[in-house]
Amino acid sequence: MAKPGKCEHTFKVIKSDTTLILWNCNMCHSGPHWWIYECAKCKLKACKTCMAKA
């Protein structure tokens, strides 16, 4: 998923309670993560490092 060009990101933390749902960062492709930051507007998923850059 490419980073949207004109979104003013509003990130929230989403967490997984199981091993069935894990996420990879859409920006640096690190992962799998048990929790990740997701933009409420465009659904971009970012790790903590990439969230600070976005």
C-alpha cells in the first residue's frame, strides 16, 4: 500500500489478542507486529518509527 499524498494522518493504536492477526508496516515493511499504528482516515498502518516520520 502506497503512502497517500494528502492525508493529515491521525494515528490510533490497534492491537491483536491472537496470533492469527498480525500486521506489517506499510512504509518500511517491518513485522509482524502484535500492535501497530493505523491512520483513522486512510487506514495506513505504520510501526512506531515510521509513524513518527509520517
